Amino acid sequence: MTALTDARPTGAPVVPLGVPLVGGAHGRVSGAGTEGLAADDERARSERIAAVRSGEIGSVHSWELVTAVDGPGTRMTTFLAGCPLRCLYCHNPDTMEMRRGTDVAADEILRRVARYRGVMKATGGGLTISGGEPLMQPAFVRRLLRGAKAMGVHTAIDTSGFLGAACTDEMLDNLDLVLLDVKSGDPDTYRRVTGRALQPTLDFGRRVADRGDTEIWVRFVLVPDLTDDEANVELVAEYVASLGAAVTRVEVLPFHQMGRDKWDDLGMRYELGDTEPPSVELVERVRGQFRAHGLTVF
Ligand code: SF4
């Protein structure tokens, strides 16, 4: 995810969605000795793996109800744990590892979606699946999208697109909006920012746009001395413009230091400690570059 949508500590407050389906709460095997316990653990482990594979459960970081971020209207944004990228400016480095999430049943999330369906409908909102990277858990996301759509709820994912190949056509059939984080236009800069290759993101955006029935909002995080180079921004803007009518909005998100403490808390090295937020003039220059390509920019 972009993780710089606004100044809120994204993903917090952490609200447990439900009891893990499998979490070590096995019945005591009286008189069976340690061998029985080991067998029980083994069975629980394989049941969990099967449930993860089928998407019945997923690793969830947190969820929150938000308005006017992560898509239109009032939304239930669910943050999944796990991300293949290592963005230098990540606002939520605690979502990078899947093991830091909690096992939650897809049905439990869908029950909550059903509970908020009224307010979602009234405000033109819906369900947004963010992260981390939602496409790290495609079977889980597939279930959520299918379930939400069956209730008539608007759906969105917030993704870097790096794992776009894991997003099936069926998933796209059940997706109204893709919040696509294009973190750089120049492949070298993209690698410097994320540690990964740019091309899968470009391919995914093109594939979604070519379908013509899924809307795209592009997000670009503006970091001084990292992503702000005029030529780099121009490459992003040209690409986004080439996606045509599918892109209805571009959000230029100014870098800030709100996530910094989390890096320290996790004992991870944070490289942008000396980086200042972009000036008003710089933000306007970059927004102007996107506007010059006929894009609607926020
Ligand atoms: S590392 Fe992952 S979660 Fe963090 S900003 Fe990058 S894509 Fe988003």
C-alpha cells in the first residue's frame, strides 16, 4: 500500500476481528503424553495451512472505518499483513511481515462488511483491502471480493501491483476500483525506493486499464531527493496518461515522517531520517506535471 495517504497512523487503532480459527487452543489430550500433543499440533498446523491456501483465513494486521480515504465514501479498510516490497518511506513497516498479522476468517470480515453495508451504500463507500500487499494472499482476497460483491458492496484493493500476476480475472470481475501505487517511473529509482522491479506494476496497470470496467486511482508518493526528479515524475505521468479513461484520479502524496518511530521500534534501519517533507512549491510542480497530461490530480 502507499501508506502515506494522510497523517493518520494508518491501520491503527488495531481492532481484533475475531478469534483465530487455529491458534493453539486445542483440547487437552489427557493421558496421551507428549506424542499425542505433537500429533494434535501437527493436525492443527496442516488444517491451518489448508485454510490459508483456500483463503478461508488470512493474516490480517488491522482494520478501520474511514471516510474519503482509500476510495470513495465511508469504507471498511482492512490491512493485510505481508509485503514483498521494502519501501524506504513505508509508513507501516509492521505490515511488511505476514507473521506479524493475526489469523482472521474471511467470513468474519464479511460479517463486518454486512454490518456496515447500510452506511457504505448511503455514502457510496465500500470495502478496501490494503496492506501490506493484499495480493500476497490472493485466495483470501478472492473470497473477500466475491463475498462483498455478492452483497452489492463496492470493492477496492490498494496495491503496488508488483504481484499483479496473482490477481485473477475473476478477482478483477469483482473489483470496482484499484488504488495503484506507482512509486516511480524510472526502473532504477523504483528499485532504490522499493528493492524490487517496476515492470510488474506497469503490466498490472495496463491489464486493468485494458479491461475497461475497473476504475484506477493512481498514487504517487513524492519524496524530495528520491522520487521528485522531473524526468522521473514525467515517466510516471506519461505512463498513467497512456492508461486512458480507466484512470479517474491521481493522488500526489507528500512524504512525511509519521512512520519513523515504527522503524525504530522494530529495530529496522530507517534511511530517510534527514529527509524533509516536500515544499508546497514542489508539490505543486509535480501535480502540475500530471495535470499537463490531462489527468485529474489531488
Ligand atoms: S513496503 Fe509495502 S506496505 Fe510499505 S509502503 Fe511499500 S508497498 Fe506499502
